Amino acid sequence: MYLQAGAGEDSSQTLVLGVTLPWKSWSWPVGGGLVRGHWDLYAGAWSGRDLAQDRFHTAVIGAGPSLRWRGRQGASPWFLEVGTGLMVSHKHFYASDERMATRWNFASHLGLGMNWGPRQEHELSLRLQHASNAGVKEPNPGVNFLLLRYAHAF
């Protein structure tokens, strides 16, 4: 389970609660490390400014796959992560003085993090996330967030 918060362009903000579901039997050795995958499921809120510069909020839900690489054959507490997925917002989001044309968007991320604790149950990561509709419909200004995530494994 995780809590993720961040800030983005044009005073946008996000707060999300989510879970990760590991792919139990899948791993791939790469460059002295190990890649494992998981599903990322989340719900939360985005906040931004509309065309009148008034603050607005919208609920978001999303899901997608992520791949995580750990060095030392997977034993390192440090990891790199990349992922993508689909998300939907309750209202259209405004970014760069434009309303995003779709409520359904893609959300991709790149992250760096580490685990600690007796069972490596604590996790902290810094992530860059981009959300847009990938050019499906114009306008497609997209929005970028810098995110901090804390997760705890139960």
C-alpha cells in the first residue's frame, strides 16, 4: 500500500493512495540485476487551475504495469522503475492554459527508490510522471509531476 504526493507544472498537485500487486512468478536477469513486475492500482485527486485561474479538483483512478530493476541479482535495496497505464479523471484536467481533450489518459513514470527495515517493508521513491492522451485528441497539453511515494508492505 502506498501514499503518493507531488507537484507539477502550472501549480498542479496530486495526492494518491494505491496498492501494488507483484507478478509472483516472473523475473528477468538484466545487467547483474533482476527485473520484476507489478500491477499498480490507485485512486486519488488532482488539483490545478482552470482558464480563469481558479483552483479546481478532480478525482482520478488508474491502473497499469510497472517494471522494477534491482542490482546485485535483485538483492540491492535500491531500485529503478518504469511504468505506464491508463487513468480516468472525473473532470477534464487543465494544463498549460489548455483543457485536456479527454478524461481518459495515459500516465507513464520513471522512478528511483529504496527499501529499508527488517523485512524491507518500507519504501521511498522519487518519480517523474507524465500524463496525456498520447495525441488521440487535441488539445493534448499533457501534465508532468514530480512525485514522492512512501509504501509499506504488509
